Amino acid sequence: MINKTPRNKLDTFEQVYGYAMNLLNYRDYSSKDMFLKLTGKGAAPEDAQKAIAKLISNGFINEMHYAKQVYRAWLSKKVYGKLHLAMELRRKNVSEECIPVIMEEFTSELEMEHALQAARQYIQRNKKKIKSNDENLTASVARFMGNRGFGGRYIQVILEEIRSGNDM
């Protein structure tokens, strides 16, 4: 990859802080995302840290608010499990202190609801390829559910529903 120097390098703290405020006009950032954005634009790491500290103290960066936004966006997808949620929170640079709080919000009842929704959606989309009482169905549903971050407990419940012949 070619190493490009930023066009408008951020030389002073005021420029760094102004650029950070400008970024926050468009969307929220975690402190880690903001640090990466600022240093990627050419800000000195010390200035970036100082600007982030000031943004946090002024309430412009709120880690828990950002974590809840990521959670709400993820929750709207409705076909993923708890393991996928944890991965998504880390991928979006949510602070490690906020992750357990968010994970508690995704209850086992909610995860079961998501598991049923995901299985129904998968079976509906693949009806023609897979016959309803075939072992291929249970194996493919189990793989699909595992790939979507559902734990073994939820996969077992879904497979029992399929084996018992209940309509999904």
C-alpha cells in the first residue's frame, strides 16, 4: 500500500480539536475511532489524546451512548446471535468497559426470538433446495445458525423444532 501524507495535516491542537468537532457533526465516534481518525489525518498522538479528553469532558464523546447506538443498529438486523454481537461491538471499537453492559441488554429471550426469526428466514429462502424432513435441512440450518453467532443451546432448540415437524 502506498503511504500517502494527508493533504491538510493537523499541526496544532486547535486544528485537531476543530477537525474532531467537525467529524462529530456527521456521526458519533468512540474515543478509539476518533484517535485513529485524527492520527490518520496527521495529528500528533499527544494532540489527538488531548483533544479526545476535552471532547469527553465536554460531553461530545460518550462511550456508552456510542455503544448503545451500535447495539440498536445491530439489533435491527434480527438474524444474529450473542457471539456476533460481541464481535460487532469490538469491530466498531466500542470500549471494553461498555461491552458487558450492552451484552446484558441482549437477553436470552431476545436471542431465542432472533434464533427463531433467523431459522424461519433461512428455511423460507431455501425451501426449494432442501426437503423439509431431510437431514440436509438440519445440518444446513445448524451451520447457518452457527455462522450467525448463535450458541449451541439455541441451535439445539431450533433443530428440535424442525425434527418435531413444527412449522417454522
